[in-house]
Amino acid sequence: MIKSIYVNTKTRKLECAGQSVVCAIGRSGACLASDKREGDGFTPLGTYPLRWVYARPDRVHQLETKLPVVWLQADDGWCDAVGDAHYNQPVRHPYPASAEHLWREDGLYDVIVVLGHNDDPVVSGLGSAIFLHCCLHQADGTLKPTAGCVAIERAQLIDILAHCETGTMIEIV
């Protein structure tokens, strides 16, 4: 089992378990975690625990990991409404405030690793839904930037998760 995953935001490389893979980060680049704001498009620099994994049962049939796994349901969401009592927490749709839908048709969230950014304690407005998840591609084949997360190919993410356990950290530099 591995103790850490390393993300270099300058080279756009994620390193883990002897692998080095191309990753996408936020559309605005990276910033200090203390400077992160909701909706700014920055990936927060820092070291965060891997909390748990969400996976779509209709697209991912087997997932080997020692992290807790939650199988997504069509009504799963994540609150991104600044000032809401459930900000940066999972919710169910329909939800009365702004909340991202985790069940997506584009494959982006087929596998999601919830990162421990702004969750202990949650501070409203300092960024929500910071995940390690599957990537999307642009028309030229390059990885599409994220809204602030780290993203890699689904097969690579599934492979890396086989080496992760409670206590594994992600270091974003």
C-alpha cells in the first residue's frame, strides 16, 4: 500500500506506485489552499487525505481498494452553495440550494475520490467538491481542465486505487 500520491501542477503529472501519468488540474491553475474560493477554478495546493471513493455501479463493476467505497445513486449530489448548512458535503437531489450532480453521463464522475480539502472544519466559500476523478478530453486529445480538481484517465485511477488505503494522502504542489 502507498502512503502518498504526488501531483506536480507545473508539469501536470501525477505520480503514484511507480507510475507517472498525465493529469488535469483546475482551469485557472493552482493556488494556496488559503487563497482558494468557491468557483475560482483553482486547484488548491496542499496535502489532503483520501476520504472515500464514489463509483458508478453501471460503469465500474469491480473496484479494488482499501478505501471506503460508496456506490453512486442517480440522486447523489455535492453542495456548492456558499452559506448553505451542507456546503462541501454530500446531498441528495433535488436539493433546495446549488449542488453538483455526481451522476453524470459524460464519464467524468464514474470514479471519484473525495479529498479532505476544506472539510475539517468546513469553511463556507473556501472551495467545495475537490476530488480526484476521471478526466475528459478536448478536441485535440489533450486533457480538459477541471473546475479545481485533479483528473486522470479512468483506468489509471482504478489501478492507483488498488494501492490506496485509509491514511493515503495526496500532495498537490
